[in-house]
Amino acid sequence: DHHGVTVLTEAGDFPSSPIEFHVNHPFVFVLYDPAKNATLFVGRVVELIW
């Protein structure tokens, strides 16, 4: 069993360039608003289609 965590944070306006995130396994993602201390969305990707 392998587990890992990757955190990408952005603040303010749109980032100057796109963020590339490459994975080859299922993963869970969370959209969180720290200003409101609120989870906006939780999702998971279980089947990757290439």
C-alpha cells in the first residue's frame, strides 16, 4: 500500500502560467477557501484515460 500527498496552493489572481500535475494512479482532490475556512469541493479520479 502506497500513499502520498501533494499540495498545490494559489492565492490572489490567476497564476502567471498553468500548473501541470502528472499522475498515473487514482487520486483525491480538494478545493479549499482558507479565507472562509471552507471546503468548496471534494472529488476523486479513479480511472485515468490516456
